[in-house]
Amino acid sequence: MIAAFPLMVIPFVLYNLAMVGLMGGGGIGALGNDVIVLSMLSGAMWSMALGDLFIVIALVLLFFEILKATRNVGSLGNHMLSMLVFIAFLVEFLLVRDAATQIFFILMTTAFIDVIGGFAVSIRTAGRDVSIGL
């Protein structure tokens, strides 16, 4: 059952925790707080905000989701749960005022790519498993 756990739930939960104010005061305003600030060799200052970190986390998790799709263990359950996570993203994006941000939209798009990519990889690998009795 653990193989069917959709990893895209993690960015969804992280964003909602930030939205209710558990990651620094101020609700979604905390998404703009810098997490990392580095001085580059060029003299420029590079910073990563909390919302940007959420996007990076979602992209890393998307990579692992695509890898999970190549296995056949629990893939149907994973696809169904990933679809439910995307639907939760979509419903929250449409109905919750604080979810109507660029960061949440990018997270929702990542969840959509997870669903479509998972189905595409599963269909492709299933096509290779079918052998014609010659």
C-alpha cells in the first residue's frame, strides 16, 4: 500500500500548512520569505523563497513519481490516488482565495503532469509486456 502513496500530497500539505500560518506568521505571505540567500561570484545576490522551495520539492517528487510509474507494483492504485490529489489541487485552486497564487498553480500543474506522465509511462510499459505468440 505504501507503493501506491502519491508523493504529490507532500507539496499539497506543505502549501496548506503555510496557508494557515504554520510556517511563519502571515499565511501565504510567508511563501515570499527567503529561505536561502547566497552571494554569487558575479556579485549578485541569489535568494530562494519558501514558495520557490515548495516548487523545487514538487519537481523532485515528480521525478520519483515518474520512476514509480515504471514499476507495475500498485500502479493502478497510485494512478487513482494521484488523480484524486490533482482533483484536490484543482478544487482548492478554484474555491480557496489563498490558493489562487502562481506557486499553487505551478504545484497543481506538477500534479497534473504526474497524472498524465504516470498514465503514459504505464501504458508504454504495458505495451512492451504484451507479446505476440509467434
